[in-house]
Amino acid sequence: MSASRHEVTVEVFGGTSTIAVTGRASDGTTPQLAALRAAATLRHVHATLTRFDPSSELSRLNADPRTVVPCSPLLRRLAAAVAAAGA
């Protein structure tokens, strides 16, 4: 792997994802830093939205008996995407 490319493999959502970044960003961010940031974001999304961890936000939402439940912008975006996909 050359210095201008970096890969990070992440175990999320029951599978393996590989993030590959090539070149520097206009702000000078290295491929390694960009890949690590992307991996951290993907891990955060997984931790928030997994249904297999009772402490995840999605699991807590599913267990909440209220008809209106406050939730994060990430979970609201997921709900909107699910609604749009079903339309």
C-alpha cells in the first residue's frame, strides 16, 4: 500500500466493511486520518443503530412504550429513510 492510500477494516452490522482512502484532502488531511475518522463514524452509527445491543439508542427506542420518544438526529434520519423507502 502506498503512502497516499490507507485502508481500515471495521466489523459492523454483522459484516466487514473496508474503508479505502486515496490522496490528501484539500485541507491536508492524510488518507490515514481520513480513514480512521470514517471508521469511527461507522462504529458510532453501528453502536447507535444496532438492534443486538439493548443499550443502543434503537433498542431503547423500540422498548419505550411512549408514542412520542425523543431521539438523536441520526435516528431521525434513519426513520425518515425507512419511511421514504417504504413509500
